[in-house]
Amino acid sequence: MKNKSNLPLEGVTIVSLEHAIAAPFCTRQLADLGARVIKVERPGTGDFARAYDQRVKGLASHFVWTNRSKESVCLDLKKEEARNILDKILDKADILVQNLAPGAARRMGLSFEALHERFPQLIVCNISGYGEGGPYEQKKAYDLLIQSEGGFLSVTGGPGEGELAKAGCSIADIAAGMYAYTGILSALLLRNKTGEGSRVDVSMLESLVEWMSYPLYYAHDGAPQPPRAGAAHATIYPYGPFPTGDGHTVMLGLQNEREWELFCKKVLCMSELVTDERYVSNSKRSEHRSDLRDTIISVFSQLTADEVIERLDSAPIANARVNTMAEVWDHPQLKARERWCNIESPSGTIPALLPPANNSAFNPQMGPVPALGEHSEKVLLELGYTPEYFNFLRSNQIV
């Protein structure tokens, strides 16, 4: 039976100077595991991702996704009183996460070296576009810019000159957030051995380039890189989307010659294609993909998506529906596994996906999305400040 109270990171306190996606996504996952995350925001405006859109009952979709289970504390860190409060919070914290503008944390005295002298057990995680050092250290970095620098755009999209396509989600931010998340967990394990905190330095560029290793190796030593192939696989065929007769699209993928034979016989019902010289190997099928695509579409055009999937499943050939967002909300597999739950927010109850790593021993923390500065007074009173002093700070826009 799962223990609902004993979460892996219960008792761990994280302070986050964060905005947008990479750092908030990292710390939200740590909060899922039970960590207390104190999100320090600018008074009045807060994390600028709060204003990206109003698609979730008036709240921003990015913010709702990456900030549940956190406490929002407003501090104007340009003012000395706020810096003193931050020091008191850090004195009781285990981890500091920041993805401020390049060099901003160091200028505020929040470099690992400066903090390690005062708080030797503190783990400091810095997330930036290009990492510390090097000619790009001070360069601004947003997700789409890193998709460009990391080569992602060069292999994504259609084959034509103007057919570059970015990922439909913040893939560079997500990559950096994931490496920050695992880096912090490893730093906690290390601290259990050494008793001291360490620095975790995460670059968005390096995170995404790691994910690009297949096309990088494909283009190793001057070889041509994989061509852009839209939603189809660049080097394996048939592997991609095909329209069906009822106006839907089915994605399918073949991995070997055994599956090619099954596909010809059981899905296309054209056994003669098995020995067709144009298609006797994957490289040949890729070379003649235009002809083969026409043949597949001619068969699928006589069938509905359900009929195509039934044939593919019986073969069996790997396949998937090309779902819309509305269809994902209603996905039968997610419903059957009870992967949706409700969380609270300043605008009321909203749905949320449970964390993908489902642990048999505990249920994740699925707390509310915080309003801006919702927990400022609570945290300051915990630190020993009086209600009168908090009111003074608030009236002077320090909190």
C-alpha cells in the first residue's frame, strides 16, 4: 500500500529564483517528490510566464504546468532588506535553483563560491542558455533560439528550403529542466556522502545537443546529416504519417524485413511487393519512398482509420493515431490508468497529469498553483519577522 505522507524529498527545502520554463519545470518535479519549493518572485509582476496567456481559467498555460505545489514569496532583490530576508531563507534551505539572466546571480552575490562559504551544505543549481565560460556565456537564450543553435531545426520540418519547423513544445527548456532535476537528485545523494553541497551547472544548449546525438553521429566525420522529412522518419521507411479514407491520419513504423513482409501481406494485401527490387531493403525503400508512399495511400484511401489500425494491429505493425490535444485529454489509455487528477489554483480546480514515474511506495504531491506572493507573509513569519514588519515591507513594495 502506498504511503501518502512519506515522500522521498519530504523535509528538503528548495529556494528558486526562476522564470519561464526550464527552472520551474525542474523544481515542480522536485515538488512532486515532496520537496518544499519557495519560489521567489518580483513584487507586482512575478514570473513573466504568468502573463504568457490566459488559457486556463484566466491563468497562463505554461505557468499552470510548471508551478503547482510551490509557495510564492515576493522579494525585490534590488533592495537590501529583501536580500537580508533571502539570506535567512537560504540559511534554512538545502538547494538554490536559478535561471536568471547571465551573470545576474553572481552580481547579487549568489554565485556558488560566495554561497558555499556561508552555507556549505547548500546545493546550487544554475540553469543558463550556454553555460558558464566560453564566448556565448552572456548571450541571451530562449527555447527557439537554442533549437536553432543546437541543430534541431536543421533536421526538423519538410524537405524544402523554407520548411524548417520548430518543436510544438518547449523542447530545449524541457531538456534543461530534466537534466537540472536529475543533477540535483545526484547532488543530494553526493551530499549524503560528503556532508557538503556542490554546484550543478546546466546548459540548455548542451542538454539539447545531447538529445541530438543520433543525427550528430549520423553526420559524423563529414557525412551528410539526415534530411528533413516532415513527420516521417528521415532514414527508415515506411515510418511516418499516412492519410486514410475518412480524413484521419495514421502513423506507422516498420523496423525490419520481417515486419516489411507482414506489412505487405496482411496490411496492404499485396504479397508481390515483398520481392519487388525497389523495396527489398530499408535503404531501397527509402530511396523509392515516393513510389511506395503512393501505393500505401492508394490502399489506405479505401479504408477508415479504424480499419487501417485494425489491420496494423493484427499484423502486428507498430502504429498510432495522430491525435489532437482534445483527443489526448480524452485518451482511453490515460483514463484507464487513472492518470488525471484535479489540483487547485487561484482560478479554481483544474486537471493535471500525474507524474510519469509512478512509484509503488508513494503518491506524488499535487498541490495548488500559487497566486503571486500568496505565501510571503507565511514564510516571513516562520523566519521570526513580526506582522508589523511585514506590513512595513509590503507598504514599501519590498515584498
